[in-house]
Amino acid sequence: MGFRSPNAAEEHLRALARKGIIEMATGTGKTRTALKILSHLVSGRRIDGAIVTVDGTDLLDQWSTEALDWVAEEVAYLRRSLG
């Protein structure tokens, strides 16, 4: 792997440290876990959006349902927080 500057390798490793893989068995709450992580990142203003990809319409349906519930919970939380 070639790097453009002396600090590029170090920068690349720092970027990799901020990424992760969630590996859990079927039915153990990966979607909910991912949404909790997103909540944490959004509330800390570390991200302002996310892209979710899935394999198949069953997972797409699951994600859309869970995501809509999550958005409703986040909006309710913001309304309570803002008074």
C-alpha cells in the first residue's frame, strides 16, 4: 500500500480505528444495536447521516420499520429536551 505523505499511514490507521464490524447471531438485535450506535454518534455530533445497505427485502423491511421507530423516538426525545 503506497502513501502520499509520511503521515498518511498513521492517518489511515487512525481512520480504521474509528470503524468496526458488528458480528452477532441471527435475532440477537443487530439492527437495534446499530441504531443505538447511530443515536450516540448523532447526539455527539460525530455524524449527521448514515447509509444502510442490506441483502434482501426481508432485511430492508426490518430496517425500515426499526428506523421509523427510531426516528420517532429521537424526535420525541428532542421535543422533551427542548421543552
